[in-house]
Amino acid sequence: MTGNSQTIIVDPKQEPLRLDLFLIDRLAKVSRSRLQKAIKEGFVSVNEQQIKPNYKVSPGDVIKVDFPHAKRPGSRVEGEDIPLEILYEDESLLIVNKQAGMVVHPGIGNMEGTLVHALVHYLSHKDLPVLEGNLADRPGLVHRIDKDTSGILVIAKTAEAMTHLARQFADHSIERSYKALVWGQPDPEEDSITDKIGRHPRNRIIYTTTEDEDEGKEAITHYKVLHGLYYVSLVECRLETGRTHQIRVHMKSRGHTIFNDHRYGGDRILKGTVFNKYRQFVDNCFDLCPRQALHAASLSFIHPVTNQKMEFDAPLPDDMDAVLKKWTAYVSYKRDIIDGEESN
């Protein structure tokens, strides 16, 4: 391998071509056999996912070739002494409140400092189960949330708990709610979004709503405005399904992108004026919450051993709370201006 980390974006006019053949022309002094080995060992990702050498590239694919000396994704994780906010624990499971910025499990570019590393250290006396179909570096995980999303995760400590919880996620009986700060004020204030979700045809690291039966997967989000502030709103989203970026995609599809969600365009002004003072105010809000303003606020499920319903809540994190208070004060001060704008 080259010894460097490289990112390659596939040209819009590229015809389907095997990944290894595509990369041979773009990486100097790399044989096809060495390239295939690197792909199999996890040093190459496409759209932030691990793939096989025979994967055929598509226009817009984002290919990342990492350092060859990096620890291989999928290998067994060594624990790291990283603080965890534990909301509940018993012999079968663990409930944690993940902080924004923490990656849930190892992957290309994130081989250390993940939630899994913290769990392995904290539960070093236990051999955590691995969900069928998952890699060895994902012990205890039944579900996940994005790096920059904060909130509740349930961790299985036994194989019995893993099987039981995975079944509840599969049949959508687990109840999950998120709180999101979104641009604008949704109308109606309470509704269900049922648009299918699939990868974006041109930008393969994001997702979009689609009517294509082959590309899209069923996705159902129920939302309710908790605090409407004209420019932004605090919204509760309840999930029936758990598609990648589901809330982020569904809310964007309704014109209410998550506040400061850089991947989906929420890190620019989407509601309000272009005046300097307003722009500075928004930039200050971005600084207070430098990530997508999305929080996994509640989780309820049936305990795998006692069969009792368990319910957990995590309060709005400080960064989102600070931004919400700042917008509330701003809108209160500008109420007369807002009323004037709405009457036009």
C-alpha cells in the first residue's frame, strides 16, 4: 500500500467497474493482489461502509483508502478507560447515555476511543455477546446512533438478552423517541412521515427519500412540535423503523432540516434574514451546539428476563438546551417583527 490516507470520489460519468480494478489505475505502485488483500482486511471503505473486492463502483461513490498500519476493523477490541454515563444496569443489560462526538463502534478512521472500547473496559469481567451478522468489534450492541447524536443506547450483557432485544427491534415493538431542533416550524405541528429512504443517487454518503421500490426501504417517523419558535422548533420524533439517518432525512424532506446538520445542509441559514446581526446570532448558536441538534431522548422495551416494561429518559443535553434558550430569548425579543412578517 501507499502509506497514505486517500479519498477518491468517483466521477459522475464512471461506468460500473470492480473496486479493485478501479483503484489500480489510481493508486501508484499497488498490485491487484495487495489491493484485494487491503480491501478484505478493511483498509478500504466505500461510502463509509466496508465492502468486498468485487464491489462495483457507482458515480458519486466516496472511496477512502486508509493507512496500512491501522488496526484492522472487525478484530477483537481492547478496552479503554473512557467514562460512561450509566443510567441503569443489571445482570442482563446496561443503559448508557452516549455523549455527542463519541463513535459507537470501531470502523475505518475510528479505531480507538469508541463506546465499544469503553464498554469492554467497564465490563472486562464479562464476555459480551455479539449479534449474529455483526463483526467481533461490536460486542453488546443491539442498535446504534450516529457519532454526533447524543442519547440512550441499550447494551446486551448476555446472549439471552441480545436475542430478546434484537427480536424487539426487528418487530418494531421497542419504543424510541428523539428530540431534534429543526429549522422552521412544521405545519401541521403533528404528523407521520412514511416516505421510503435510500442512498442518494449522486452523493452516496447521504440518504434521501425515494419512490423507487428497489432503492428505498420502508421508513416511518411520527413527529410532534414541542416548542415552535418560527425560525426553529424543538420537535419530538418517534420511530417505528430504524433506517440510517432516518430522522435527518425525513425532516429534511419536509423542509425542516436538523439544526447544524452539516451533512444535510443544516449548517447554514435556512430560515430568517441575511442581515449581519442575524447571521452572527446564528453562528453563535452553531458554536454553542457544533453538531446536528439531535438527541435520543427515550427508550422503552420489555426486559428479557423479568418481562417487565422498562422505560428510560435522558434529558436534553447542555448544548441543545443552551441553543434552545438562546432562540427562545431571541424570538421573545423579536415577537413584534415576526408577527409583522407572518401578516405579509
